[in-house]
Amino acid sequence: MIENNRIVIILPAYNAGRTLEKTYNEIPFHIVDEVILVDDYSTDNTLEVAKKLGINHIVEHNKNKGYGGNQKTCYQKALQLNADIIIMLHPDYQYTPKLIESMSYLISNSLFDVVLGSRILGNGALNGGMPLYKYFSNRILTFIQNLIIGEKLSEYHTGYRAYSSKVLSRINFNNNSNNFIFDNQLLCQVLYQKFKIGEITCPTLYSEDSSSINLFDSLVYGFGVLLISMQFFFAKKMNIKSQIFDN
């Protein structure tokens, strides 16, 4: 049933010139209809590579809007293109494009509304070079979120995600942060709206070209995760709404 769905890949790009071509060339174009690259004011040759590859939808930010701000533009553009399935793929080649078909299949056959490529299922994270401090902080934060929110996800922090367009059409993701916490906010919004989430094992490759956040931003992200989890709890259990849980 995949062929009956319009599949759009979004590439939120920032200084991805060295890895973009490798990532793009592994996209399964026999099922993918459109590719969108949003360049968040890169300082390298990301745009040159994107144009050389012939990516048909390139959006250039005239200033750096942050990881969350980049995704907002990506999703808005994908919805404008009447996508049925929207898949976020990082152009730094940390996640393999070879899972796109499997993720699309699960959504197109109405098994799930959202599919996450989990680095934690199996041994993909550590085998792929995830730093130990990131692995353990991921496990601790995920444990806490599952406890507060009442779910059993293997991780909340993967950047490899496939969405049915109905999910992104119903969630006001524009209310979310423009920074790294955007991903976690969006996933909590998905859970709040009771959409079905599936996970598949995702091998991961960490290299010097992989995108990452520094220690300070990691700490800010960690506290943000705890705040969002509590906001979810109060909105769900006590009907105390916040900006991101207003619908």
C-alpha cells in the first residue's frame, strides 16, 4: 500500500556539506515522491551540494533559526506539498535512509501514526559509537519520562521519525521551541493526542561529521525534558494546560 501514499522526506540541514550526498544517494526514490532540504544558514557548502544533487525543494533561512525552527519550516513545506507520510532524515548520515521503506510501510498500512527509529532497541547505539555519557543520559531521561507520562518507549530522543500527515496537521508544532527540545515537545504532543507510536531498531553511526550539542545545551535539554514531562502530567491528569498542550 506504500505506492498509494505521497511520501516526503525532510532534511533539516546545518553544515551538512560533507555528508549530504551520501545520505541523499541512499534514499529509496522508488517510493519517495519529494525531498525537502531546509538550510539553517549554514556556513559551509551545504547549499551548493544540495543544488548539485538536484534536490527539488530547497528552502534557505536568512538567519539561523535553530534545530526546532528548521523543523517547523520543513513540516510546513511538506504539508503544503500534500504529503501523506513525512519522514525526518538527518543529512549527517547518523541514521540510515535504508529504513525509510519499512517506516513508511507501518504508517501506510495504518499500524501506527508515528514511527520512531530507535537507537536503543538492540545494540545500535553503542555499536554505532554513541558516547557512553549520551547513552546513559538517554536511558535515564527515557526512564523518567516513561514513569511520568505512563508510556513504554525505548527512547524519546531519536531524530529519525516518520509521521502521518494527519498527526502534524492536528498538532500545533509552531508553539514549540526553536531549539533542540522541539523533538521532545512534539513527541509529547503526539502522546497527548493519543496517536499510535511504533518503534523499529535503527543502527546508528557516530562520526566527526555527526551533528551534536555541547555540554551546556545538553544540560538545558535535560531540564527541558523534565519540564515537558511535568507539563504533560499536569495537562493530562489535572487538566492544567500549557502552551504546547492547548489543543
